Amino acid sequence: MTQQGVRWTADQVLALAPDAASREAAGRLATAGPWSEVGSTDGGTVWGVCRGGGGGPYRTVVDVADASGPTCTCGCPSLRYPCKHALGLLLLWAGGDGAVPEGEPPAWAERWVTGRREDAEAAAGTETAETGAAGAEAAGTEAAGTEVAAGTAGDASGSVSRTRDPVAARRRAERRAERITAGATELEQRLADLLRGGLAEVEQTGYAWWEETAARMVDAQAPGLASRVRELGSTASSGPDWPVRLLEECALLHLLDQGWLRRDRLPEDLAATVRTRVGLPATADGPAVRDQWLILAQCDSVDARLTTRRVWLYGTETGRTALLLSYGAAGRAPELTLPVGLSLDAELSTYPGGGRRRAALGKRFAPPAPVEIRPKGVTPSQALARYGRALRDDPWLESVPVTLEQVVPVPDGDSWQLADASGGTALPLTPAFGNRAGLWRLVALSGGVPVQVFGECGHRGFTPLTAWPAGPGQAVSLN
């Protein structure tokens, strides 16, 4: 049991897995056969010894009550975190069939848990002292430009940044802005030349032209523009309607170029959005907001360079929806892992830009805990209206987070849609979701009965991420 007396579900455990291979391997270890000396406490510690395939038995301990998130240790040589043994042990524990009984932890498990928690308490004490000293120093040296920065999404520990020279920092920012301006101007010319030659020439240029243009934007220190150029290259000749989609994306890229070149004429929130879209870094400058944040969904997108993890949260008291972003190098999972369906008592600070949905995770006051609360839902027509309003603040927005209330998944020819149970409106599901196993989990959960679904609503349709049954029940991840 956790300290709240409720076991995790299998979906919540599998949300911790760094990749699909780890989930599959963990499933094979979620039986009593490979394990011995297993046990758990109601304080959130689970332990066991797994029969190894080559290096002998592996002692595995998991602490799900750590305020910073689940932590584990294992004697296996795997570089994945959590490893398949930790995940398999948690799945066995989550089954709740007596395979992992409660009891007193053995000495080797107790030593690790005690040491881990003592280290965390010591680190928290050091952090508090450093933050207090930094605050005093900042108060005394503000006129001299000393900067004290709070932690960002990549570093949620609240550590203090190094003192920087504000004059040098401003000069670096100005030089980068000049390079981005030169890159945006060049990109405008390249787009004009491309479209002037006609779409027939686009097919003949091949992907090399797009990659060379993207490289030019990287040289201009505008990674956001480079990413959009690469997307244009993958759109060309990618289907029967590719000319329409290519023109739409070219128009949005032109709009972003012009937004940067005329950013001094834009409202501050829209200018901040433009800066973020071209790839300039930003800091979470919003005030810290403490709430019980319901973990709505966690999903990864992977490319050759980076793994991006999106974690959606819902403030049960504020009613706000927030997005946490975490990154991992190619082939490695991001560090931030939050189990779907649990609630996190923590502080969030928002980043600048339209809507202020992206946030940085600050201080955590307790480990994630099960809750019965669900987010407030809307109808499909209200979801579309919400996306339309959001586009006024960010014209490049792909989608907005939405919880649909009382909807039923129904087939629509070769695709699917979520229909309002009261009749009249429906949202088509994105084509990509129709090819995932999550579709059939959603259909099985509904069984023709209205359900509640959280997902992302955009111009391509609705992508379900999490669903709740009509009656009482846990959140079901659809990733």
C-alpha cells in the first residue's frame, strides 16, 4: 500500500517505463515465478529479489512515497531507469492478489530507503539555506544587477543560478536577435522563390533543399524556424492533399517570420509567443501557484534528436490546466515521470506567452497520491470554441487541452469520432490515434456508454490521452 492505503494501477506503473521495450519486459516479470523475498510497507516501500538471466539474483527496492517522485535501486546492469525489474516488481505489487505481502523490510532494503530519505532531507536543508542566502544577496545587490533564478522545467530543484554580468548577457541577446532577424529575412526570400516557381518544382527539389534551409536557420540560432522547415519537407509529396497542407504550413511559417520581424509592434504576450516559437529560451516568471495537481496524461514524442515528454496537469482548486515539458537525448527517456491518475501537491510557475499553459514544476510537498477527483468537462462544440479562442493568442498552436464530458466513441466510415451523448455534435479523432491500441481501450471502456475523455483538440481532430468510465473508476491511459 501507499501511505494513503491505495495501491497503484498497472497503467500508473507502466507510465514510469522509459520505453516500449521496458514495458514489454516488465510484463514478463509481473508474476511471482522470478521473485523471492518480496514484500511491501504501507509507507510506500516495495522490495524483492529477482532471478537474473546471467549475473545472478538482483535485489530491487522501489520507494513510491518519495516527494520528488518514485525512486528505485536494482543490482542489474541496465542503464534504463526504472529498469524492467523495478517495473515488474511494481506491477506484481499493483496486482493486489497477495503476491507482495506487507511486512518489515530486510536490512538491505531498509538501508537503501533510510539513506535515500536522509540524503533528500539533507539536500532540502541545504537548498533552503542557499536560497535564503541568495535572497539576502539579491536584496543587497539588485542595483548591481545580480540575478537569482528559480528552477525551470529541466531543473525543478530551485537551485540558484550563477551571478552573471547583465551587460554581457544583454549584448549576447542582441547579437542573437540580429542573427535570427537575418535568418528570418533569408527564409522569407527562400519561401517566396519556392512558391514563385510553383508547387510542381517542390516535388523535384527533394528533401535536401529543406534540410539545407533548416541548417541555415540553425546557423541563425533559430531552432524553432528550423524545426518548422523540416516539417515542411516531410509534408511535400506525403499524400494526395499535400499541396493544400504545404501551402497552409508555408503561410503559418510566413506569419511567424513576419511576427519576428515586426515583434516590436505586437502586444507583449503575443511577442513572447513569437520569441518562444522561433526558439528563444524563456524562464518561468509567473508566480508560484500551489495546488493539488491531478496528473491527467503523460505522452512522449520521439525523433532522431530528442525525446520530448508532455505531462498535463489539472489544478483541482484553481481549475487551471498546465503543461510540463521534459526532454531526453535520443534513445533516453526524460527524467520527469508522473503516474497518470494521481494527484501531486506542488507549486507551478508559468512561462510567458499566450495562454500561459506551459509551467515549471517547483517545490513538491508530498508524493503523488490517488484521488477520486476528475477534471471538469465540456461538450465537443465548446471544445472547438476553446481552440478557436486560443488561436487568437497563439496562431501556431497545434491543439489545446480539453476534457470532453459525456461522449461516446462511434465509427465514422474508416475513422472514428467522439459524439456528444445528448446528440448534435461530434469531434473526429486524429488519423494517427486510429492506428493505436488506445482506440480499442477507449471503445472497450465505453461499451456504448458515455465516458469522460481528456485529450488534445486541434485542427487535425481530437487525440484522446486519458479516459474515465461512466461510474466510479480509475483513470485509463490511452497512450
